[in-house]
Amino acid sequence: MTRNTTPNKELVDLARTLLHPLEPLPAGMRPRPGRLEGVRCILFDIYGTLLVSAAGDVGTVQESYREDAASEALIAAGLTIHNQQALSEVVARLPEMIRSSHAASDEEFPEVDIRRIWADLLRELIERRLVSGTVDAHAVQRAALVFECYTNPVWPMPGAADLMERLCGRGFLLGLVSNAQFYTPLVMEAAFGSDLAGLGFRLDLCAFSYACGVAKPSARIFDPVLRALKDYYGLLPERCAYVGNDMLNDMQPAFRLGMKTVLFAGDRRSLRLREDDPRCRNIRTDAVITSLKQLDSNVLA
């Protein structure tokens, strides 16, 4: 595995200072390994699968929009806080602005680029004289990254680094399809010590919701990856396995697209079985694993 680093080294270093160890919480499920035949490509979800996520997923826990996180984000952006109301405004306005952006979209499951939301929010705070300073791309990135690290702490899922190295060594193509923001690859690098390419992921097999403008459970987020698999690697969906922790967001679209499906049930914070959701009623998983090492040792053996 090559230890590459990203050009965004300053942001990666910043993220690294905000990481602290997290352990997954047992979900109480039994593994159901199942053998996957003919698989050449393995796609992963990130939050709750490769990363232990205290919030369970990216940007999902509004009660975590805390004022201490807002304060750290504004300071990281280089802004001066003149009124403590600025903190409560961040807590209130950030989810409001995200919801407004979603409502204005024609997509059934739209996604924002969180940098645009933060840019508008910071300018709004300056116009209201709650803070002062300059809003540029760097300030926006730092604010968004710090806020995310405070509200959704993450840490590598046990066995993730070893799994990626072993799968690469066995010749599997690795990719990512995840509800994620610009900072997600940076946080991955901070957590694992290498950028995505260095970890073994093919960048043309990576799709993130912020870049696509659409989020899972929409199957459209998989389109660029499946197109690359067919055009450049000559592989159809049935030669691909998708590993994720959510029956609706992960298993459902992958199953309907014809991929093999592996449910990761290794952390009860992020495991989403969706047993009462009719959209998941007829979704079949090819395997259930409770630790990542089971994928290499049992499912793909």
C-alpha cells in the first residue's frame, strides 16, 4: 500500500488534531458469511462501514449542532466573534439552509455541497455584524471541516486498513460510493495516514454525494462508478459487491442495480436494518458480516 498524501495537507493535518479513538458498539447480530463468486470489484460505504461514526452517518444528527462546535468552526475560519448570538445562529441556520436547498432541488434525494452552505452562512453572519473577518474558500473549508469533526467524530473501523491492503494484494478493484462531503476524503486520509489512491481505491470508482448532487438511497449516485466499471474494466454490476451498513441507503440500491450485497453489522450506532420500511421489504443481502475481516476471510475466500 502506497503512503500518498493529499495536496490539502493543511486541512488533513487539522482534521488529524481533532480525531480521537472510537470503538464500535456490538450490534448483537450473527454473521451470515455467504460466498460471493465471480466478484472483481468491491465498493464500500464510508460512514459506519470503514469509519466508526459517533453520529452514525455524515450530517445526520441535528442535535449535535452544538454551540461549542460553532465556536470552534468560526475561530478556525479566522473570524472574530462579536456576539454569542453568532453561535446559536450557526446551530439554527445551518440545518435550515440545508433543508431550503433540498426543497429547491428537483431531485428526490438531493445533496448539497456543504461549502456553498457555509459560504452563505458566514457571509450572513458578517452582514449582521455578529462576526467579522474575510470569507474565502480556505475559511469556508476550515469552518466546514472543524464543525463536522466536532459534531460527527470518526475513527477507523477495526480491521479496515488491513482489509484494504489484503484486498488490493488479491487484485480486487476497490471503490467508494458514499453520502459524503468534500472533507470526507481528507478525514479518511487523516484517519488512515494515506490518501484514497494510496489506500488502494481507484478514483474513477469513487462517487460522493456532494459531487453528484444526489444522495443515497437514490441509485443515481452509482451511475458514474458503474459506467467506469463497464467502459474501462469491462465489468457488469454482477461482478461487483457493495458493502454498507444501511438496508435502505446501501443494500437497496445496490441490490436493484444487480450488485452483490454485503451488510456490515459491526456497530449498532450506524446499523440501519429498516425492518418497517416497505422499500426494504424484498431486499436480499448475499452476506452479513459483523467485522470487516470476515469479508476477506469468509465471504471472498
